[in-house]
Amino acid sequence: MGCADSCAKFVLVVINLIFLLASALLLAFGITAKASPADMTKVFSYIIPGDARNDLTNAGVSLTDIVVSNAAFMIVIGVIGIVIAGFGFFGACCMVKWLLVCYGIFMILLLLGEIALIIFAAAYTETFNSTVQKSMYNVLKSGYHDGIKVNSSMSVIMPGGAVELAWDNIQLKEKCCGANNWSDYSTFNWTNTGLVPPQVYTGSAAVPISCCLQYPNSTYPPTSSSFQDIGNCLSGNSIYISQQNCFAAVDADIQSFIRQYKGIAIGIAAGIAGIELILIIMAFLLCRRAEHEAKFA
């Protein structure tokens, strides 16, 4: 085996071993979260300092609930990662031609998919934006069940679910509401009662508290006094509800980030594509070597 082949084998083995172990760890977390959520609580108790856990608990954030709610996604990504990285690792390590061919094909499909996505986003910006906005709404509709609350002492309690926590954070920080507008919350069922003490508001809420307008220069995380009028907001008075949709708010931040770090973003994207292309070339280089060795074995 020549120097080039040896280098290709070493790189493929090391890189795919790293991804194989990472994927296996992700799969293990997903299975554990799905089968025994209580064990995830024990894991976090070991890896997260007590003070940090108390701060998260006081804020109403449950890392266990977030991991459990995303367990299926972690399992799927973990399995896909193990399959692809396994083909690359064992194909390079044992010089098995068909494993290397499969690995090369997977990597080609991945690279072509990334290129197609970039071209689609650049050539069909409006279509891409509407697709993303629709996806945001679908996530909101399917995953938003219970938002932030204000308890009897008027303290703001953040939700524990991953989707609710993400959406409430976006709506609070970006001062937006819904994927399209605040009326999104009238199109699906969510827990919109018992959000605040009775002296503040009773009945069903039109929007989550995170959609309520805040005073300028309000701190984050907010307190109940950060909001202009929670009662009128929850009753559906649009004067006290954030009017900007969250897609527009997030898109504006993304565009600003791209303009500011365009060169870095292009460099990172080119680097990832370059690494994938090198791995593809190495895989087929070793494939040719494996075929050659099989002929003269």
C-alpha cells in the first residue's frame, strides 16, 4: 500500500471513528430518554453543577423534558450517523470494497443535497422563505402546548418543553408573535387557561404571555412588571400584543448576521464541502486499492 493510500486510510478511519462514537452517544441518550426519563435526570445531576440546576429549575426549565421530547429525533440522527460512519470506518479499516462504495455514495448524496439546498435558497428566495415560514408554523402548531406562566407571587416561570421554551424565548427576545401573526394561536389547541393569577386575568387566553408587549429596555428573562398589560394582552387586545411575526424577526437577524459574517459563513460552508469532497475521493481511492488487492490476493 502506497503512502497516499495509507494516509487516506488513516484519515477515513480517524474521522469516521469520531463520528461513529458521537452518533452512538447520541443514540444512547435518545434511547435512554425514551425508555427511562428518570435516568436522564440522574445523568444531568452528575454533569451539571448544583447551582446551575437550581437556576434552571427556578426558571421552570427542565433539561430532562427537553431531551425526552426530542428523543425520537436523537435516535433517528444517531442511527443514520452510525450507519454512514460505520460504513466509512469498517470499510477503510478492513478494506471492504462494498462498504467503501456505499460510504462514498452516501457522502455524494449528502454533498449534492447541501448544494441543491443552497441553489434553491439563492434562486427561489421567496419560495424558500415561505417554505421555512410554513415549517415554523407547523412546529408551533404540533409542539406548542403550554407556554410561560406567572405564579401567585407574580414571578415568571419558563416552560419545560423544548418547543415551548424555544418559541417563548424567540417571542420574548424578538418581540414577535407567531410564525405568520398573533392569530396563529387561534388556529390550534394549546393550554391557554390558568396562565396568571385570577386578579390579573381569568378565562381563555388569545396568545401566550410571551407575545405580550414589554416596556422598552426590559430585562431578560422578564418579570411580570416587564409587560405593559398582561390582562388586556391575553384577552386579545391587539394594542398590547407584538405585531411582528417571528419569521420576519428571525429572518432579519439572519440577514444581518450573514451581511456581517458573510466571508466567514462562505469559508465554513466551503470548508465543510471541501472535507466531504476529500472524504469521497479517499473512499474511492481505497476502493480501487481494495479491488486491486483482491485481484492479486
